[in-house]
Amino acid sequence: MAKLRIAPMFTGPVLVLAACQAASASMPAAATPTPSPRPLLTEDYARIGPLSPMPPQGTRATPTTAPHTVLGPTPSPTHPLFRYPTPTGSPIPPIRHIDHGTQVTLHEIHMIDAESGWAFGGDLSSETHLLRTSDAGKTWRDVSPPVQGPEWGAFLDASGTFLDSQKARVVFYLPYPVRGPVQSLLIWKTDDGGQTWSSTNAGDVYFIGLEWLSALVRFVDPDRGWIMIRHQRNGKVNDPVDLLATVDGGETWEWISDYRSETLASCVKSGVTFGSALVGFATLEECPNDVPVPVLEWTRDGGSTWEQARLPMPKDSADLTDCGTRSPQFVSASRAVVGASCRTGEGGGRVSLLFSTDDSGSTWKSLAYPGGDLLFIDSQTGWAVGHDIYRTTDAGFHWEKVKTVSWSGQFSFTSPSLGWAVARGDGTEALVRTLDGGSTWLLLKPFIGD
């Protein structure tokens, strides 16, 4: 989950919006876990990967219930990737819930309906918290699970999926590429809006994600889900991943593949989505610039195997290179959309294409679109978002430009008219809302409420 670490909110004219107006949640304290001190990696460790030995394919992690010890088994002292720090004495407590009345900055928002939603954010500290709203984003409750706080002035990042206003599956992690402590891959689960949490330790790993290369958590229903950990590039086009799956709501997790395999190893995975327990797509960017057509990875067996699918180009397209795909999204069990961008000729500009399928990827249709990230709420209504915001109401055949903004954002729409965005610009972040499909945006000032 990419975010800015500068905490001040937007004020005054920093956001160029059609209209700005200010708008005006607690939880029982979680039990304190008793974690063990965590070992450090050696300074010359340049590649990140799971703690050796890695759980073999087919291994299932067993569930635990908070409070519990966060760190898994202590590695062997002869392991070449570790040195041991001086014992720190007191165990590190879980992150503390933000006090009532505190103004918060959101980093990522996921609204469920007109009133309810989830967000990652925090106060002026460097900690990431999980927040929940029931009044359209005006006030929030800190419903963070009892995650062990970071050491040495570090900060936590987080990723998650939100099935409805009550069900969430989230992962908190230290976003370090090298020299970070070994951490347990804990998948946290709530089915009651964050009042209670349970967790499963899927294994001890060196790396879960970066600020700009976050872990991807995807569920198609309360039981079936996946986690993709995207590693940094190793070689010219080798971008390995770890892929885990669950069929019981996260009670157990199976390692389908790891970074040492060839599964999904080519190109940066810009996104992943699943439409059912079997069918999913992973979009690819930063592939070799001689790739003449957009490609994506396609699975029809729940992620066990993947094949590259070349998307059909329009008949009048020619001399395209440097193609990448983005924003994969299922809008029903069989209908999906994917965005693509290709370079036109030598030194030319770029052309953006919207691909759609109505049969889970067996056949595809292509249309031109304005470019940017795609966000559809049903088969007909969607947005292409960037500094220019476009909207379609006919599945992408026509696009209407509804607004030009001075900020970049992460967007969440729940209806053709209602939407929210975490607006970013000039080193700050702010929460804004639209009531007219993106034509005007109102500034909210979220805080921790009752």
C-alpha cells in the first residue's frame, strides 16, 4: 500500500476542489501479546525470501487466537543469514489505539456503501492503523488488531481485503527490502467489524512488502482467498512472487508457490484479481519493451498453475511496443475488465485500451479509453482516474470527462454518484468525497469519534 509519511492534512487552497467543507468511533482494549525478541538480518543480505527451510507446497498453517507470540520458531544459530542482537528486555506491546477526538490522516480507503467503510491511516505517529466508519467517513473508530508494534523507530505498513462492513482480512508488515528483522506472516481475520480478531501464522519470512510494492490480499467470499507477495526484480525481467491460498476463511493457508519457482516470475505484477475459487488474472507491467501486445497471467485452477494470455489488439493498431496491463477487476463471476497501455512507434506516445471479457477470460474485446486506473462498480458504470477523471455509463464505449484535479488519488466509489478519495499532493494527504460522480469534491476532516 503506497502512502506518504508526512502527516499534515490539506488546508486552505492546497487542494483545488470545486467546493471544500469540513465534516465532523472507540473499541475495547485488546489483550497484550508476549512476543519474543526478533533477530536481525546481516547487512550484506541482498536478496529477500522466506526463512529457510520454506514450508513445502501443500503445507498448511494452523490458526492462533490473540493474544499470542508474534515471532515464530527461532532460527538456527548456524544459519548464515542472521546475527543476534543484545536482548532488549521488555517485550514490544501491540500498537496502541488512537485516542478519541484525534484527527487522523487516511492512506487508503475502501468504502462498502453510502455510510460504512474501512481505511488504513493514523495520527501524527508513524504507525498504520485499521479504521472503520459508519457515517460516510466523517468519524472513524480504531479497530486495529493487536499487532506487535515496530521496533527502532520503524513503521508498519498494511494490506487487506474488505468483504462487507463486518468482514476484513488484513496483513500488517515491516516494509523493508533488506536488513529488516524476520517477521511472521500473520493474517488477521474479523467477522464482526473489528470487535474481535483471530490470526494465522503462515510462516516466518524476510519480506512481505514495500510501500510501493505492497502485498496483495484478495478474497472472493469469506472462505476463499489469496495473498501475493511481490519481490523486487532479480535480473532483467524476473520479478518473483510468493502465492498463498486459503479455502477456510484463513484458518489455514497453503503455499502454492514461492519466489524460487518460475510461477508468475516474469514482469512486475501490477495487480491480481479473482472472480471465483478457480479463475483469476494477474496484470503485468515493466515487461521487455519489445512485447507487441498486452499480456496477463491467467489461472483456471485457483492459482496452482498460470498461463500467459495475449490480449487481442484492435484491427487498426500497429507498431506497438512496451505494453503493460493494470487495474484487473471482476465485476461479476464471469465478467472482468483490464486496462492496458502501449507505446506507439519509436519515440511515440502511448495508447490506452480497455479489455473486457464475459466468459472468465476465454475471449476478450477491446476499446480505447482515456487512460489511468480503472474502477468499475458494475458492468456498465466505471471511472478512469488520474489528474483527469472520466466516467462511463455504458461499459466503456463512451467516456465523459467530469473533472480535472491538481492531486493524485486512491479512489473508492459505491454508486454512480457517491465516491471518496485519498488525495495526495505537495507532501500531504487528505480525504475528499463526491456526491455527483466526481464533478465536485468536498474536503472531509476525519477524526476518531464515538
